[in-house]
Amino acid sequence: MSKKKRRQMLGLLAALGAAVLLLLCVVLLNRHQTAKEAADAESSQISTGLSADPVQLSWSQNGGTVELVCDSGGNWSWAEDSEFPLNASLVQSLTSALKNPAVREMDMADTAEAYGLAEPSASVETVDADGSTARLLIGGSFTEADTDGSSETYYYAQREGSDKVLLLDTTLVSQLTDTVYDLAQTNRFETLSKDQVTTLTIDGSVTTTFTVQAVDTENDDGETETEYHWYCGDTDVTDASLLGSLRAELLKNSFTDMADWKPDDAALVRYGLDQPITVTVDYTDSEGNAASRTLLIGSLTGEGSNYYCSPDGGQSVYLVGAASLTDAVAVAASGFDPTAEADQA
């Protein structure tokens, strides 16, 4: 290679090296800038003082107190009874809201009463794994109009021991519940298809049992299809309107709110669960295994809009809309008439 070509090659290599170095510098600069912006954003957030990763969480509101504890596996439970069926997604949403910073911090320019902090409407307390405790007092709320005509609601708050006032959005406050019952699972039953059921029994003043038989038939294309026929005694009632309504009422999860947990005998009497209507469903689960579940239906609530019901023999009591059990209760009282029309309410 001639000296001229060697010089040209060296020049090209030097230019390429410079370009690579420049590109590397740009990448590193961008990374540094991104990291700096993230750090600045984090440092500019106004902490509520609450732990973002607590092992204990409690709050008081409207005269009630709820306390939750977290085990080493990250599983939350009610401090008073670890068997309580907590809704994990609701608890996750609540603990995530603890990480939200305050919207604003300001000096207390008026009395504590003016901010609703002399007698806080709620308080939240967290405890870290090392035992560090933080408490946030939540006062009154106010609505602030935005320039676009919309509005936002904020709450005054104060870290215990601080002389500053914080403004919170509604994210955390809206998730504080009056009782632990508001955090209970309501999806206690999976929804069943009519083809999963083997027997359905409604036991009240009258006992009615339905059995399901699978029948293989051949269609016009010569293919085998399975039909499921429902019988009440020896009568095929598959197409009865009332049966369709019963299946809609009893093969799905209809629980709304929890009303009680581990009630005593006197409470069971009040709920009508000492002498309930008993609905038993034998079925095949999604794994192909035989399974069974029982629902106890008690009395109507005082205003008549719900029935007290229990999915576990009375350990927990839930509310189910009265309209969702109209035909089941009627069949429990008078038996099943395959010619009767389903209630249209």
C-alpha cells in the first residue's frame, strides 16, 4: 500500500473513531440528563411522610378503625382475624396510593380549625419493618376551579408533629373505608354454566331437586353433540322459563357487600340464617373434578332491598339484591311448577 493510501486509511479510521466517540458522548449525556431529570422530579415531590412499603397500615374514619398487617411474603391480612377474606386488589390499590406525593405544601396561615385539622376527619398510620411509625392527619376538603372550567377536590392534611399544611388529591382519601367489611371479597362463587351442574337442590318449606343428564345426539352432518337435559323428578323441564330464571339466580356470584363476619347465634337469628333456605349445587369444576357449594338464604333486610346470605355456613354474611333471588325464594316456599312463568321483576 502506498504512503498516500495509508494516510487516507488512517484518516478514515481517525474520523470513524471520532464519530464513535462523539456518539458515545451523546448517549452518555442523554442518560445523565434523563437520570438528572428523574432525580429532580423525585426530589421535588412532597412526601406525606407515610411509608411507601409498610408492614402495618391502619386508619381511623367516622368512628371506626381498620388495621392491616403484612407478612414476609407480602400478603396482607386483617390484624384482628387473619381468616377474614380480604380483597387483595383493593388492598393493593390502597397501599399503592400511600406512595402518592402531596400536591402542595404550605405554611399554616390560619387556625387548625380552619383546615379541619383540629378534629381530623381521618388519620392514616404506617409502620415500617424497622418499627418506624408515621401518621398523617386528614382535615377538611375543598374544591378548586381550573382555568378550563373543570374542578378538582383536595384535602388538607398534616404530618403529625409538623407545622406545615399539605394538600392531597382524592386518590388516597377516597380509598379509606369505614369498616374492614368494605374490603371483603365479594366474588365468593365462580359463575357456573348450566352444563357444569349435576344436581341443584333448593331446600326450604318445600325441597326441590333438579338433576342433569348428558345425552349424545347426532347432528345433520353426522357429528356427535352433547345436550344437557334438566329433570325435576321424572319430568324434563329443560325449556321451562322458571328453570332458566333459577339458573340465572343461583349459578352466578350475586354478592354485593359484606354485612357481618363470624356472627354469633343471636345475629344469625336476626339475619334469618338460623333457619335458612339452603341451595346446594353439585357440579364439575374447570379442572374436571366433582365439586359442591352451598348458599344459605336468610331474611330480607329492614328496607326489603336485600337478602342476608352466607356462602360458608354462616361464617360470613353478605347482601344479595332481593330481585336476584325472587324465584328461588318462591320455589323454596311453594315448590317448582314447570308451567309457571319466571318473575319479570
